[in-house]
Amino acid sequence: MIYRAHDADQPSRWGVATTCREPTQLVVAFVAHYVALGASRVHIYLDAPQPDLEQLLDRVPQAQVTVCDDAYWRDHVGKARPRRHQHRQLINAFDAYKTTDVAWLGHFDADEFLHADVPVAELLSAQPAELDYAVINVRERVFVAEHPQHMLFEGLFRRPIPTDWEDAGILFNKGRRLLRRGVLGYPHGKSIFRTSQALVPGIHTPRRDKENRAMPLRGWPIHRARLLHFDGLTSLHWAAKLLRAAAAGAEDFRTPRGRKPEVQRANQITRMKRYQGNLDKAFAMHQQFKTIPQDDLERLLILGLVEEYAIAPERDIAALSLGQDIDLSRAAFDLALTRQQAQVGDWHGPWQDILARNAAGDRHAAE
């Protein structure tokens, strides 16, 4: 045959790493999901101490929790805590990469959940031994406009516009400049890296270290898996990120190491800044960009721009036997946000009123 024979000795033990400061519900769901998928290690770098969460995860053998407090940065990393979250992510990803005992390590955010058609270990074992990393293509969660959210992981998934659709602009109304290939976040996926290589993990793909820049770096996408990006676990979660950034004057958003600016994210922040903290307009922006009208759903499914996937975090959390109920409702998550981020507390009550009015309007329209 024309294909090389499979190397039966290919290692497939794998894990993931993330840096996060999120409510307990999301982090526990992240850990449970990856343990259920077969991850041997789930490296959690907490951007700030969360004692209750730390205690819960201490009961999960696969979870390796590192609290990134001042002592961590001073004694372990040997430098001051970087101001930018992306810099902290990169340092922590490299720390996990250097110390992990798995053969493959994925670097994902806490709102990114891998979904695969076959066991992940089999996908990785099937890759050629010469492959340094594999890219998991992304799908971005959206809602049906007429269906108010009740649970965290509801919804459908928007696929980035295919790169060979040269005139994709004919699909869109106003606001296209806030999107990149039809999604609000990133369209190009994230990677899982083979360990024990001369690699430096990146946010999306790795690079060679300085001593090995001349070595070829081989990577390609995996086509039987996708990364489900729950960008904004709730409408409040999504809007709060932009509201905080707008209030801080962060419309000059830049990626680490002086790379190309994320223009669409900067445009989103600029749009939110124009609203001057008006929550009704912020919610309307969410509905414009994060929802799909019921009447248009079937057409978008046929075009392949929206896809249906499901994960089971409730089942996966139950399998961990943590001895504590984890409430994955939208309402509980929004309330947890207010406890973790004081500024969100000012928006919480008015936002719940907006949600109630919107839900009432949908009911009246249905009648």
C-alpha cells in the first residue's frame, strides 16, 4: 500500500493545561469533561487563589492545581507577575509542558471543550511519529434567539467561514467588521503538542525554541475532532468582558509579543465603549452577534455554518464523586460571577431584569 504502516508503539497518553480565573462551576466542568474524555493530567493554573475550588479538585487524581500567587511568580517562575493575561498563559503552558508526564499536551482556555468522534487517545496514536502538533479546529457556541438560556452548556455551534469562500461578505448584514471569518472569537483553532520536543507552546500553535529554530515544525489539523468554544458562558459573562475592557480603555487590544492586533476584538470593545455602560444596548449587542433567529436556523444548518454537538458536564461531574452539588444553571453562574468580580455585581440585578423582559417578550410573540 502507499501509506506507511502504523507505528504500534506511538504513545497516546495525553492531558491539557489551562490558566483561569473563573467560577467554580466552569472549572469543575472543564476538569470533569477532560477526565471523562480520557485525559491523564489536567493542569489547572489558578490566576488567583480559590480555596473552595482547590479543595474540590484535590479529590480528582488527574487534576494538578497550581495557584499562581505572588510566591509562585517569585519563587517558581523567578519574575514579577506579568500584567497581561496572555503572557501568564504562555508562561504557565510552558511550565506544564516541561513538567508533565503525558505524551501529548493541549493548551486550551477554561471555556474550550474538546469534542471528538473517536477516543482522543486513538486520534493521537494514529498521527505520524514525525508530527509535532495537531490543530483542533474551533466551533463557537451560539444561541437560538427565541430560546432563553437556562443551563450553561446549551446552544448550537457556529463554524468559521471556510477559507475558500472568497466572497463570504454576501452572507452578512452590518457588523461584519466585528467578526473574523464569521465568528466573534478566533477562527483558526488551538493545538495539542507532542511533549519532550524542542517546542515552546503558544496560544494557538507552538514554535521552536531559540536553539532549534532551523528544525522543521510539523503540524496539521485533526478532522475528527473540534474545540467547542463557549465564548461567554452566559450573556452577562460575555458582555461583562467587553464592558470591563471598554471601561478600562482597552480598545487598543493587542496580542502578546507585539503580534498582529486582534482587530475584531478591538472593534467589539470600541462598539461597547460607545454604549457608555448602557446595559440594554449591551444586551442588544449580544443578541445581534451571539444568537441566531429560529427562522434562519434551518438554512444555516444546511449551509454548514451552524452545527449541533452536545457534551454532558452534569454526567461527567457526577462521575468524579466530589460529594458536592455543582449548579450548572445560568442563574447560578451569573450569581457566582458577582462574587468573583465586584464590578459585575453592579450589573447583575439590572441584567436579570433585562433577561426577564426579553423572555416575556418571546412568550408574547409565541402566543
